[in-house]
Amino acid sequence: MNFLDRAIAVIAPGTALNRIRNRTALALSGSYTGGSRSRASMRNWNPYSGDANSDIIYDLEILRARSRDLARNAPIGGAAINSVVTNVIGTGLSMQSNPDTKFLGMTDEQANEFKREVEAEWSIWCNSTECDVSRNMNFYGLQGLALRSMLESGDVLALTPAIAKKSNPYRLAIQLIESDRISNKGYAADTDTKFAGVTLDSNGAAIKYDIAKKHPGSLLRRGNEWIEVDAFGQDGRINVIHLFDKTRPGQVRGVPFLAPVIEQLKQLSRYTEAELQAAVVSAALAIFVKMDTDAFESLFQEDAKQSYIKNAAGWDGFLNFTMDDSGKVINLLPGEDVLSPDLGRPNANFDPFFLAMLKQIGPVLEIPFEVLTKHFSASYSASRAALLDFWRIVRRRRDFMATYFCEPIKELWFEEAVSSGRIAAPGFFADIRIRQAYTRVTWVGDGPGSIDPLKEVSAAEKRIAVGISTREKETAAYDGGDYESNIEQLGKEKKLMEAAGLSTESKPLDTGSLVISPEQT
């Protein structure tokens, strides 16, 4: 109530009350209906608003279990995770050395030699299973496993121990830790500075991790013990890489990729199983012979009749009918009959409903319907639009993996390569700017593929011609290849063809088979 309202209230209280009432109604008319507590549709919707950790940590165990179950047993759940891993990682994110030659004062010849040396040394480490503590995967396999673990479980740890090896000059190794093993020592309660196995400093940064030696779901989990691992060594070396998709400030643990659609995926899976079972039963065929009462009395002796009647009396009402019974002839007792309901299967409404549900699930997971179902039945333009939309998501997740997983590991490897003398990099440890100039790289993955090669190659030529792209970028975008390697290989092939007396002149491309018909567009 302002000064004018108070003055009016002294003279005309009713008028003052009407002014306040009207002002309140006017204010309410401009508020969000989503915040209303009086509307019938919103009255019983009062979700709890917790911080980033309290909203997720206490549900993580069941979310992980359900997410993994869907990945294993629900076709769409598994397809969603597989699509992301296959497109983001595929055959692996390859490192291409790209030093800041201008800052380092390198000539073109020196730069090319340095690139070749770095990539050759890197291949010694990353192509060998020695880079994996368990010696099962090379670095590209670890990339895929790390992303898959993060998607299924919400997060994953990568430890970076130094282990001496006889068959590899590099001691750096990667050990992936499943998220279930990250928990407070002795399953102690969370505190102000420790949440779900992660100890934070006063700024909220992770400084220690409690890691159980055994998985809590292991048959041998009895007598479990924990180790405490510092996030960084005393010299600043990265000991732990915690990979998860952070969606809220202050969040210390990740949520499974399928978490927002777990209920919908499970219900859809149940619906699919029910429809499938109904279709199987509807497709099965058996012949039931109804026995005449007089024939039963005359054909069977008393003992046989009593046996039939006794078995019938012991029936519990459940017909254990399987596809193995299809085509069989089944005798019925006198007076018995078979009533088979009209199942109406296959259900004509199943496919439209199922696809409609997937169109709701896909956007939440940032996977277009066509990509999620591998169902490209629309026009060329629609299919290409879906792939381009998905490719933006792939690039974002690929950048995430390159920045938060590949880059820290590359930095550790580079430090070891320089300190051991296998790579010459003067001033590497003297200044961080020099170090960054040496270690600058580009991470390149598989290309998106091609729907219309002729159109896409023509578009690439035009991008290069007008200067908005380069041959190196177009090569990487096409199939993840290396332009310089292509040039070297083309030079070798040209020499071989000339030595064999073959023409090396380019011939016009026959594009007749590549033309897209109007029906396809």
C-alpha cells in the first residue's frame, strides 16, 4: 500500500480496498499459468526443488540398473545408445598434430617433420592394447567404452597410472572405473564436502575420489575395501578424469542418458512384448477333437476313464500352450469345448501408436526419429535434414569427448614423450604457451556418410572455391581422412601408373547413375 492508498483509506476505506483488489488482480493476470496453484490442472503438481545433487544422487543406483536393463533388453533403448556411440566415436577419434608453427618459428619443412614424428610416436601408444591397464583395448576402443559407460551409467572414471611395460616405451595407461564403484568409503553418509564418493574443496572442485575395489553387485563383494585417489598429483599431474554430462551448477555425478525416458521405454517394451505374444498365440494352430459321450463309455475301460477324469480334475485352468503345440491334435473329454477369443492380431493400430511414441522419445534423446529407428522412408530432403540435425548433436558430443577425455590423456602422453626424449620440443616445460603450441592437435572422427555423393562433392568444391573451407577440412568431414596422406598416396599411385604405361589424366565422371530422380526428392 503506497502513500496515496493510505490517504484514501482514511477518507474512503471501501474505495481503497477496491484499488488494492484491482491492483492484485492485474498483477496476477500477468503471471505464469505454469506457476498457478489454483488451477485444477496444476493444483496437485508440487514437485520438490532440490539442489543439483539431492535431486539425483539418491536415485542413481536404480536409474543405473534400469538404464542398463533397457540397453540390454529393450531394442529402442539399446538402439539409442548404440547410435550415439557409433556416430560419435565409430572407429575412433584420430589425433592429427597441428602445432602453432608461427609462434614456434618453424619452417614448413620443420613443421611437417614434427607432425610426422608426433603422429608416429602417438600411434605406438594409442594403437597398442598396452595403453589399457587390462590390455584388452587400444585407445580407440577405450574411447567407445568410456562414452558407452557414461551414457548407460551416467558417468565413468578414467585413472591414469604409470605402468612399466616391456613391449611399449610409454608407461602411461588408462583404467576405466564403472560408476557403481565410486561411493563413500564404507557406504558412509554424504557430508557438506563429500557426495557419492567425490570429495570437494571449498570452491566445489573435486579433489579426491573414493573407489571401491569390488563392484557392489559382484558376487565377491563381501569384505569390500576402498582406495582414495587424488584428482591431481602434487606436481599437478592429472590422476583422474571424471567423464559425465554436467547439466546443473554444482553437480558432482552424472545421470544416465536414458533417465528422462526410462518409464516410457519400459512401458513401450511391455506393450511390444504383449503384442508379440498375442500375435504368436493367434498364429498358432491346433486341432481339438471333441469326444462323443457314448463313444467315451464304450471305447474305454473303467480304469482308463477314471484316469482321464482324474487328470482333467487336476487341471489348474492354465493352458501351457506353446508354438511347439501348433499343429497338434488334442483330445477333449466328453462335454468339454474350446472357446478361442478373436485376438485380432496382428494389430493394425500397433505400428502408428508405436511410431508416435518414438517421435516423443527421440527429441528428448536428441536423436531424430529416422536415425533412432533407421527408418529412412521419407524423401531425400527429409532424410538429409534428419541426418544434418543429428550430425550437429554428434559434433557436440564428439567435441565433448575430445575436450574432456582425449585432450587430458594426450597431454599426459606428450609430457612423457618429451621428458623421455622420444620427441624433441625445446622449451616445452619452460612455458605453458610453448607447451600449448607444441601440443595443439585436431581430433578427427568418421564422416557422416553421403546420401547423394555427386551433390555433396560439388558443394565441397564450391566451398573451397569461395574460401569458406579448405581441402583439409573437407577431407576430414567426408570420411575422417588426412588430406596430406591422401596427397602422398596419390603421388605414389601416379608414379606406379606412369611406370606401367597407364594414363594418369582424369576422365569426366559419368554421373548418370548418380542423378537423383524427382520422385526421390
